[in-house]
Amino acid sequence: MYKMLRWVSLITLFGLSSCNAISADPFTDEQRNKAVEVYSESALSASLEGILEWHQANRTEIPNVLNPGLDRDSIHTAFSDLGCQPTNELIQLWEWHNGTQYTPVSFIWYHDFLSLEDALSEYKYLTSNPLITWNKNWIPVFTFEGEWYFVECYEEARIASPVGYSFLEDTEVYYTYVSLTRMMETSAAYYDQGAVFWDSESWGLGDDIKEVFSIHQTMNEGAHFPYHVE
């Protein structure tokens, strides 16, 4: 299981329940509608391929650890016990590739791309842990050591969802990207514009946090950037 589960286990072990009283809903109906408005199958596909091409050009491990994509029926079947339906965006993402196997190299800016199986395993852990407040319609998609970027699933199928952010050391959850499509477009822009770069000395991702912040705010008007920028 991913390293973040070990981190969560430590939180549970030491009983830091005060860190987990998070708010119930980070999204407004206007934000949910905006996610639907900006969805583009071609834009999501292009941004995912752009991210992959960046990893290929920098010879990272990511191209070798991406899992094969899934078919729609398998994705819907996996959601059958949850009482909600994945969005078109989420289906398209896992049809493209079913997350990555474990690697110290991040798929996007220091966050791992969860497979469907790992996402639902995380989901079950988060919703069953009494020390963690996690809504039943939040599906984790990207993660790093106690941080999750998540999207909503719905009783009736929808095209897209806003993206939220949860961190166990924070008492709030945040609206952080307009949609999964926009998140991938923004992540591709981080790479393309050099805000996130390959550090060959440390064999990992480096960043210019001010440039990352600027790109994020430009492409996700009104969304919260969940990291400190001086």
C-alpha cells in the first residue's frame, strides 16, 4: 500500500483526532456547474499526454510504472457498492491509465496518481476511520503522505466535478481546481513553463513555488492554493 497509508496509521496511533475535524462541503453549486462547463474530452486527453511526454523527455520512472487503462464497465462495477457514480472525467482518466505502481517519482507536482483499486482502498480506509471525517462522495485521486486531492461522485452520473484538497494537519478542506480536466491542464503547464522541473541531482521534482502559484491562480480563478507562498 502507498506510503500515505503508513502516515495515516501513525496519525491514528498517536490519537491526533483534533487534526481531523474537517468541514463537510468545500464546493458550491456554481463551482460544480463550472466544472461541467469547462470539461473537454480532448483537453483532458491532451494534458495527460503532455504530462507523460514530459516524463518521457526527462527519462523519469513514470512511463514504466503507469498501469494499463481500464474499460468503463470495470470502473462502473467497482463503484457499484458505493451508491454513487464516477464522473466522465474520472472514467476517462482511468481509461487512459489505471494509476501508477509505486515509485518515488511523482506523476504530477509531488503527488501520486492512484489506481482505481488504490483509490477505493483509500476511500474505504478514510470513510471507516473514526478519527477522520471524510464524505461518502469524495473519491481520492492523487495523494502524498496525508494529503489528498479528491473529486465528487454523484447519485446520477455527471460529466465533471471540482477538485478538493484535504490534509490531515488542517481543519479545513478546500476547493483547489476548477475540475479534474483543469487540474491536469494546470499540471501540464507547471511542466511546460518550467515552474516544476526535473532535478537530476536529487533525481526528483524541483519547483519555483511562486511560479506554480501564479499559474494555478491564472488557470483556476477563485480556487484556493493550499500551500504557503512568501
